[in-house]
Amino acid sequence: MKLIITAPKGKMDSLIVADAAKRDNVQIIAGIGPRGRDYIGKDIGDVAMIGRSLGVPVVDDIYSVIEEADVVCDFSTVELGMEVLKACVKYNKAIVIGTTGFTPEQREAIIEASHQIPVMMAANTDRMVNVMRKLLMEATRELYDETDIEIIDMHDNKKLDAPSGTARELIESMGEAVGKDLVGEAVYGRTQGKNPREKGKVTFHAVRGGDTPSSHTIYFFGEGERLEITHHCLNWKGCAKGAVNACIWMSDKPAGLYGIRESMGL
């Protein structure tokens, strides 16, 4: 499987480069960086600091390399991600999108692209997180009508979007379990003053600070008891492994919109 990886200097993307470089069935053919970055033209192994060169360049023009690719793995920025999506549509290439923070209009454009090419949107490619989603769906089916549900997502101070893409996906899955739009009807934090809790609505809370690792906790508050389901991400290696696995899985798929759970059989 011939793979293009965007933003290879990023925290997540550098781990994707390291994981993909170890696979016998994956060939990295290029890295893509935003125009003007000082690492354009350098070797992707050196840019990702994996400890060795790979003989693969990082370029700022995806159109110069995309014809050779089977799949593009994009965990970059909203701006670069939309450019990459356009190139994938033009050249009929599969794409795995791990970038978050898209506007509703941009998400609609991604869905529209899936009518022409294979597209996977996966805010979190870690297997444990997706097992957590499965557990949450079951808990929600059993407890939604009798508990108050709240979610806290915790990230470092460089995290741009709130709530996190993972938090949104977890609540979307829980809504799927009970046939409700829990994200669309959600409360986002609480303003000061009187703000009583509304029955049946999930509340998102986003905590950002320092270099704290990613954590997500969902609370089911009952009378005299509380259930908590938590995942702590100590590093991003599990996500990187899942991202490369997803790219391999996507390499022979027809046009359509796919989710990470499908690739994991969850």
C-alpha cells in the first residue's frame, strides 16, 4: 500500500511515519507540509525524527506526488486538510481524515466527497477508545432514561477545538444507541449564574492546560451512585498504529463514507 502522510512534523503524524516505516506492506511515498515550512524538501524520516532517513521527500504540492498513492493519511489542519481532500477527489484516491475542528459546511464537503472516493473520518484511531465507544453505547442504552450524562475532555494547551473530536464522536455514538441527536441538543459548559440542568441533555466540558495527555471521562449520575468510564492516552502510539491499520483497510474500498469502528470490526 503506497501512502502519503501529511504534516509529518506534527505530534501525531510523526508517530504515524514511525509506525508506517516499520511495516513490510506499507510504502511511504511522500510527506505533505504547508507551504513555507522550513522542512519542505527534507527527508520525511528526518522531519519526523524517527532516527533514520527513508529516502522520501516532504513536499508542499500534493499534486506532484498523489498519482502514485493508494491512500492519503491526513492528521494536519483544517486548511491543509481541505486542500488535500480536493486533490484526492481529483485523482480518485482514498483518504483517512483524523483532523478535527471542521465547520458544518466543511464536514458537508467531506461527506459530498465520499460519493466519489473512499473517505474515512476518524477523530480517534486508538483501539481502546473505540472499545470505550462500544461500552458507552451499551451503558447509554441501559442508563440514559435514569441518569444525567456529562463528559469531560482534557487536553494540552495547544488543542485548538473544543469539545474534542473524540468527545463528539463518543457522544454521537451514545446518541446512536438511543436514537437521539445528543450532540445537536448538548449543552457546552455552563455560563455563570443560575443554569439548571436540563433533563436528557448531555453536557460537554473541555479542560485545556500545560502538556497534559488526552483524557476523556463520561459520567452517568444516578441517585446515590455514579458510573464513570474513562480513557487516558499516555502517548499517541496507539492512535498512530490504528491510523496506519485504517489506511491499509481503506486501500481497496469503493467510494463511500467509512468509520474507524468498521476497520476494527467493532
